[in-house]
Amino acid sequence: MKLNSMNKIIKHTQPIRGMKDIPPLQYDLFQRVVDSASKIARRYCFENFATPILEYSSVFDRTLGETSDVVNKEMYSFVDRSGQGVTLRPELTAGIMRAVLSEGLIQNLPLKFFSYGPLFRYDRPQAGRQRQFHQVNFEIIGEESYSVDVEAIKIGYDIVKDLAISDITIEINSLGCADSRVIYQQKLVEYFARYESELSEDSKLRLYKNPMRIFDSKDDRDKILASGAPRISAFYTKLASSRFEKILLMLNELSVPYQVNELLVRGLDYYCHTAFEYSTNAIGAQTAIGGGGRYDGLARIMGSKSDIPSIGLALGIERIMLLLKDQESYNKAHLGIFPISELEINASYLIASKLRDLDIPINLYEKGKLGKRIERAISKGCNYAAFLGENELIRNEFKLKNLITGEECMLSYDDLLKTIREQFAC
Ligand code: HAM
């Protein structure tokens, strides 16, 4: 019996490779990104939407593209206890479109959904690349106007600005419409086939299935060959090129800086027309902090009778956190209540409870030497301290100390309440 329970002791004291805990200081940065994105989502009238983390595998493997790395190499897929193939979501877009179709929301188009949460991709972990990571994500579903493409690009730009992140480049491309892409892909196959033996093994596999994916290769020889490849702009229909021009013009009018990059194809196959990425050189090899694009054909792949013109974007929270790491941490200001001895503990809890009901952030510091307690409180962001000793209890008073300026005063409960409510604006 004893041996059995000893065998059950958990051996692993580290998280799974590529998956990270988010301890408090890191979580401040995490929350800062989520708060900024939520604020911008409200500004653009997005509604919040959450989908399950686990979906049937077909939601992703039929939609993201069989030649995409995400589907080929990175999905966390397994068979559940009922024999169903399921996948931990590697991205949010396909799950949201699944939900729009399965919830019958198609009657209410256009829709604007904001989401955030964890995603899973089994890639080689490195700085800025994790197997569990998080995104903030925006989808505009059922709207074909070029102006929403501008809106999508601007949303990411607004978040980056709101977080005071500098040196971000916005790269944009148009992948044209489905018809022009078919002709373009044929030209690309003809071009790359001439160099087939020089291509990387991955790109050889992509060549006949989806040659545009070769533009995404990190292999140096592939990159040189890609730079000499025919450009998609030569194959745009009139409609596709005028749409792209209008988008660029409107971005100019809004003073959103961008660069057109005709080799930008993005890592997922559902995109058409506008594709864009936000990139930086400040976090090592992983340059993309976010990206998105139009995915008019995704709904049809998922069973809709017709296309649903849609566009969206996602920003990688961890990559943005790397850019925020030198910024000051989240506001943790609070009132600390310090019972001087054990006799004041109950009274301190009662007061804390009353003040918390008024939305005042309170923490109790009740154990240890007073000096050490104050040090600990300051390190946790405590800016006001209320001391409660025997005398204070008898006189129904508190000693309030501003821990930043060192000022102190004796206050009645009502005056304490008044002062603290002013300080914490509640
Ligand atoms: P994505 O480009 O695959 O797009 O991912 C968006 C962002 O998520 C990336 O730019 C990056 O910042 C972050 N990211 C991706 N993989 C990892 C990883 N392994 N570790 C850390 N961060 C990562 C999408 O997911 C699309 N669903 C975006 C979209 C929304 N398109 C239309 N609507």
C-alpha cells in the first residue's frame, strides 16, 4: 500500500517542453496586452466570443491547408475516448467560423468577434516560439468592403501604438482572387521546377501542391530562388488590383505606415486578397508579432453553401510581452492593513471585508515583524498602510501611512474611508 502510493509521486517538476507558466510579473505583461486589445475591440464595436480549445480535427486539417506547416507538423491531435479525432486548436479563426456555421449565426452577418486564449503548435521551441502560446484575435465575418481590410490592419496598428511599442513594420500583400492565383501557381510551378533539385526537401514537397508556400521557406537557397520568382501582382484581375490600390490609398490617408511585400504569403492556406503581418527585429528569429488576412473561401470549405467574405487578425501575446519587458509593471497599488498583534486580526479582517465591498483593493499583512511586513507590502505594490493596534481599536481609529511619501495621520473609520476612496477613485 505504502509502496503503491510512493510510486504515484509525480516525477515531473517542469512544465511540458515549449509550454510555460505565467508567473505574476509576467502575467502583468500578459494582462496589459489583453486589456489593450479588449479596449481597442470595444473601440471598434467587436463582441466577445469564446470557442472550445478542443475541436474535431477536421475543423483544422481541412481548412488551414495540407501543405501548411501547422497542419503537417504542428498539430496536437489525438483520438479521444470515443474514438473521435480531436485537435487542440492551433489558431482561432477556423474554430470561430465553425461556431458561426454551427450556431446559425450566418443569419446575423456581418459579425465582429474578439477572442483571446491559448493555442497549441508542436514546433521546435525557441525565444518567442512556444508549443502553448496565446493570441488576441479579431474576426470580421460577412463583410466584403475593402474598408474592413483597412480596419483590420489598423486594429493591430492601434494596439501596438496603445502599448507604446516602436519599430514595428506592417507588411502587406494581396494574394489576388482564387482564379488569378490558379494561373499564378502554374507559373510558379514552371519557374521552381527548373530548380527542383536545388530546393530544400520541404519546398520540393510544396512545389506541386502549393508552390506559394516556398516563399515562406527559411532555407537560404530557397530564399534566393524565391527572390527571382514571378510576382503575383502581374496576375491580379482588374478587380483585385483596384481593391488593393484602394486599401493602400486609405492606409495612406489614415497615416498608417506599411510596406508592400509581394513575397508575403502567410503560413495558413485559407487567405485570399489582403494578407498582412506586423513584424519586428527586436525579438530574435521570430519576427512576426501578428498577422492576418482575408479568408472569403473558408466558410465554403467548412460546409457553407456560399463564400462568406471575412477578414481577421491575431497578435501573439508572448511575442508582444517580449517587447514590453522593460516597461513598468501593472498597477498593483492597494491599501495594506497591518494588525499590530494577534488581538487585532479579526477586527482587521472585518474592516478589510467592508472596504473590499466598496471595490478598494486590500491586502492583509498579519504575520512577522512589522518592518519586514512593510517591506513585503511595498514589494507587492502597497502604497497605503493602515495600522490597527490595541489603542486604535479602543479609540476606533487607524494610523494611515502613505508608503511613498512617508506621511502619517490618525483617522476615524469614516475619514479613512473618505481618504482611501479618493486615492483609489472608488
Ligand atoms: P498566425 O500568423 O499563424 O495567424 O499567428 C498569429 C501570431 O501568433 C503570430 O504572428 C505570432 O505572433 C503568434 N504565434 C504563432 N505561432 C506561435 C508560437 N508557436 N509561439 C508563440 N507565438 C506564436 C493566425 O493564427 C491566424 N489565425 C490569424 C488570423 C485571424 N487570420 C485571420 N484571422
